[in-house]
Amino acid sequence: MAELETGADVIHLRRRMARNATLKFVQEYGIAVVAVLAVILIGVARENFLSYQNISSLLYGVSLDFYVVVGFTFLLIMGEVDLSVGSVYALSGMTAGYLATQGLPLWLCLGSALAIGAAVGAINGALVVRLRINSIILTIGTLLAVRGLADVVAAIMAGQRYAENFRAVPHGRLFGISWTIIVMFVTVGLLEFVLARGATVRAIYYIGQNPKSASIHGMPVDRFRMGGFVLSGMLAAFSGFLVAARVTIPDVNMGRQLEFNILTAAVLGGASLYGGRGRVLNSTVALFVLAMILNGLIMFGVEPALQQVMVGAVLVTIVVVDTRIHRERR
């Protein structure tokens, strides 16, 4: 009987090791597999999908939204979520555009956008830190409140165009390449270096893995979390500033459901809803892959509603995988 039990234990152990290996492979290389499959399947069916013009256009779009996924990834590493980023993105961008039409200098328009993002982030952070409110539930509330304010600004500017100097901001080029793409690549490189070498910044991983232990060891956990929410808000506001300038006119749908695309990209890139994991590079690559897939669906004539079905299915799948990984590691 003992031998049977031992044999059963060995089989169970081997199955568990195989399952862990599979989950680890999905976590580390899943985004690469998805990227390769997307390129092969869509590239073969639509020859212009891999054209320089299309890839450049996708990179440009990602370089505008990139800042949102950076802030989102930092928060996920600490085990927090900010679902208000899409609304902050819209309110900040349209407010900056409105101020530009009133003749204010661009630096003041940008400063106002960043101040809005910082204020919303500070509110989110203070309520999460001080009252210990679940960040997902809380930021759904701020998402709705800030979206209402964004709709008010859009209504005030109905029928107007943004000022010409404001619209010119995201269109500058350096060596024939959009400056936003260059800044994105440089920023990713710098952040990867800092996350790998900076002891203070790497503390956010420890906070995400075990906040109680981090607090016991003297780490300012609440300060880091507060700073993370403020940073998330400001980065969402900066992206909103750039995107508003790109679209040239106020758009009531600006940033709607952006938070779910960003969440999908970050978790697809290896960040965990349970904290302690995530890389800016992976999240950025995942955001580009998601943009490629959506672009491919457009080329195939897939309706926008069905595109959202696809994004939702991807999100559910990766959340299931993330949960399995988290449970196996406990």
C-alpha cells in the first residue's frame, strides 16, 4: 500500500511540475508566441499588413498610448489597479485642447493636463492607502466621475477645432521618424535599466510580493502606493494630451474602454493582478501586439463590437492563467 501511495505521489508531483513548467512558459514567452502567430496569420492573408507604412502607423499609435501602460504596469507590480486611466486620459487631453483654443501657451496647457492627472491619482491613492479600499472598486467610481467631467468639456467644445499649435505637437519628426516613437524606445530602455539596477525602484516588486513584510522591514509601502497612483494619473494625462492633439477635434469617445486594453496588454506582457511581477518592455511589446491584432481584424472587416469580444476573451484567458500561476506559487 505504501508503494502505491508513493507511486501516486510521484505521478502527482510530475504532473504538477509539468503544469508549473507550462504556466511558466506561458508567462515568459506567451507574448512572443502570440506576436509570431499574429504576424504569420495576418501577414499571409493581408500583404499590406507588414508594409513599412502600416507598421510605422501602428508604432506611432502605440507611442502615444505607451505612457498609460507604463504607469499601469508600475501599479500592477505593487498589486494595485487604476481603471480610471481612460477617463483621466480624455479629461486631461480635452481640457488641454480647450485651454489652447483660449490662447494659453502650450506649456501651461500641458501643465494643466498633468495637474488633472496628478489630482485624480492623488485622490485614488489617498483613498486606497488611508481607507484600505480595494483599488479596482474605487477606480471604477473615479472612472465614472471623471468621464462625466470629460463629457462636459466635450460638450462645451462641440463643433470646435483645437488650436493649430496644439495640433502640431505630436507630429514632429527627427531623422524622418516621429519624435514620439524615438522617445518611447529611449524611455523603455531607461526604465528597464532602472528597474534592473535601481534598488529603490525594485522595492516595488517586494511590496507587490509581500506588502506586510516590506512594511515590517521599514519600506514606505503607503508612500510608494500613493506615488504609483499619482504617476499613473500623470502619465495617462500626458498620453491624453498627445492623443487629443492628434485627433484635432474633441471626441466624446476618446479613451473609452482604454483601461481594459491597457490592462490586457500589461497582463499579457507578464504583469500580475496579484503583484510582484511585470516589466515595462513586455507591457509595451504586448500593447503593440494587441494593436497589431486589432489592426488585422480591421483589415478583415471585423465589426468593432466583435473586436471588443476578442479583447475580452484574451483578457479572461490571461487572468485565468495569471490566477493559476499565483495559486501554484503559494
